[in-house]
Amino acid sequence: MTLTDDQIHDALSSILERRDPDGSATVLGAGSDDLDVGLRYLEALVGGGWMVPTWPVEHGGRGATDDEARRISAALGAYESADLYPYGVGISLVGPVLRDRGTPEQQDRWLRPIADGSEIWCQMFSEPDAGSDLANVGTKAVRDGDGWVLAGSKVWTSRGAYSKWGMCLARTDPDVPKHRGLTMFAVDMHDQGIEVRPLVQVNGDRHFTEVFVSEVRVPDTDRIGDLGGGWGITIETLAHERASLGGRAFGGSDEDERAVPAWLAGLEASGRLADAVARDRAMRAYVLDRVNRFSTARSAALAKNGVPGPEGSVAKLCSVAAFKVRAYLVKDLSGAAGMLDGSPGHLAFLTAPSMSIRGGTDEVQRNIVGERVLGLPPEPRVDKDVPYSELKKRC
Ligand SMILES: Cc1cc2nc3c(=O)[nH]c(=O)nc-3n(C[C@H](O)[C@H](O)[C@H](O)COP(=O)(O)OP(=O)(O)OC[C@H]3O[C@@H](n4cnc5c(N)ncnc54)[C@H](O)[C@@H]3O)c2cc1C
């Protein structure tokens, strides 16, 4: 039975507190290593399937239609929430991919612990020689009886410090062109062959890591998707990531119905918007934020079977631009006090540069928009048809 908005609010208000509309939103992935708050929030929601409504009931959802799920998501914005950054890869990236590509056994095993927060996932894609050129991944997976032995190293692995599972892209066939010889695996981050080393970010985050994979055995049942199908799964995962980054840059569905958002009203109340140039910048941030919301909604509407298309790159670009303009404006208007650690907007200011890199750089998003949305001629790719084993590599 499809729920009305009133029924959704009745149910949510019995488990969550109403949100203060003037409260500040969280900053994506910054200072949010408090796992307990998010865990308690997910535990409260999982009984009604509110966090992942479209997933089946047995996997922590409620079998909702897309329309119902959108209304639930909008309704959740009216209640106190936790910063779910630590749980984001599982909920927004791995979960949807498993729903579409996982075996029934994998779905039974992994989806519910993602929905209730008991198992955290990280994304092990990037390597020292494979960032924008992600298909250049060199981590090897070699067949060994009914499983695989993985060896290599990953870098920029967010949430690596506390993850139970890693979604790991590895090369299973070096003798075919680079995009074709890749396969996706779920790697147990507690395996003794996994070494996770912290990379402390300028904003203080400590969950960011490099991961060394030394002869880690992975059963074939933990292969996600087809052998050699890793690139397709990568593209899908990144599309989910860009769509979720596009929609959540300000930490949730805040201020939707308000003519003037709380952060802007706060600056006005303090008298800091008296200067015409500051007002101009504030309006730019405001307009970019609105454009971001429309772009995100359009990209969600164009998604096919729940899988976002390349339009998600437009949403990501808009959201990054909006985040940066706002963060830098708040910082500039704080004057000398803004130089202090812990001053308003400080965390957002220190996090802002990374927004143009994580989930694929701005330049790469523009390439995607140019080629796959606008249909412009593609970049020359001289190595596209050359076997990976014959490509020049750094020694
Ligand atoms: C905060 C943060 C979190 C991250 N989390 C994760 C994670 O959890 N898992 C994960 O796997 N990775 C993660 N990453 C890695 C991220 O995806 C990569 O850093 C990103 O894709 C860029 O790769 P690179 O750093 O190797 O830079 P490079 O690919 O070496 O790029 C260097 C510069 O060259 C430009 N460039 C490269 N190719 C092109 C091109 N074809 N056209 C135009 N310009 C180009 C880039 O835009 C960039 O400015 C994270 C990164 C950050 C900053």
C-alpha cells in the first residue's frame, strides 16, 4: 500500500525529532568520524525501511515505488538526522549496485547490514597510477582454485579506517585493452593481507587512507558482476556517487521551502551583507544552489531504472560550484575571526578544494558532459585498443 505524505510524517515523527530549520547542515565527510550517531539513526530507520525505501523489506527497505521513495526522502529532511557520511558508500553506491548486479546470496548477505549500519563499505578504485585514468588500475586478481588472490595498492580510500568491506576494482586479464580486463570484488578489510595507512586531510579527517593489498584471497562468490565486467560496474558506481554528491553537498535536503536559506539570513542578520560586492557573491551562491537543486532533480528524473546517467556530472559540477562560492564567502565575511580554527564555516572552507577532486575532478566531469551529454567529439585516446600488458607504465 502506498503511503500518503501524512502517513509518512505520522510514522517518522514517532521515531525522530523534528529538525530546527535554522540548524546548520553538516559538511560532507568533514569531522564526521563519529560512527555511533549514524548507527543509532540507521537502527531507528531500518525497522520501517525508511533509509532505503525502494529496497525489499528483507534487505532493510520497504519495497516502495520511486515516487514514494522521493516523498519519504523529502519528509526525512524535516527531522533531525545524523551525518551519514561514514555509511555513504554502502547506502548510496554499493547498495544500488548490488540491488542491480548482485547475486541473491550477495544481496541477502550484504544489503541488510548496509541498511542497518552494522557493516561499513569503502570504495577501493583509485591507485597511484589510476585516478582520472581509472581504467589503468594495476591491482592484480589472479585465479586460484575457487577464488582469487589480489595484490596491489589503492590510495585516497575514504572511510578505509573503519570499513568492514571494500569494493575493489582489480585487473583479471592484462592481455586485453585496459577497460576490458577489469573485475569488481568485495574485499574483507579485516583480512590479514590488508594494511590500511591513514592520510590525514587538511580539514582534520582521519578516515582517509592508502590501502596495501598483499596476497588477499577472495572467494569467487565475492566477485561482484561478471568476470571482465568491472568497468561497467565502475561507471555505474561513479554515476551513483556523482548523483549523491550532487544532491547532498550541503549535508541534506535543507531549506527547500524557504525563500532565504538559513546561512544567508544569518549573514544578513549580522550586517555582513551590507557591502554590495558581498551581496553579489551571496546571490551567486544562492543561484548556484538553486541550479544545483534543479540539476539534481533533472538528473534523478532522467535516471534509467534507478541508474543515473551522465547528467549526474552536471549536478556534481553545480553542487561543487555552489559549495565553494558559499564556503569562501562565509570565510571572507568572517574577517580576522575567520582565521581561527573552529570559526563558523572553517570546516567547509578547508573541505571545499577537495570537492573538485573527489568523485572525479571538475575537468573530468566537463569531459563527460561534453562527450556524453552534449555529443561533442571525444578526446583522442591512443591506448584504447592496446592490451594493458603492452602499455607503457611507470617502473
Ligand atoms: C577527499 C577525497 C576523497 C576521495 N575518496 C576516494 C575513495 O573513497 N575511493 C577512491 O577510489 N578514490 C577516492 N578519491 C580519489 C579521486 O577520485 C581522485 O583523486 C580523482 O579521480 C583524481 O585522480 P588523481 O588524484 O589521480 O589525479 P590525476 O588523474 O592525476 O589528475 C591530475 C590533474 O589532471 C587533470 N586531468 C587528468 N586527466 C584529464 C583529462 N583527461 N582531461 C582534463 N584534465 C585531466 C585532473 O583534472 C587533475 O586536475 C578521493 C579524492 C579526494 C580528494
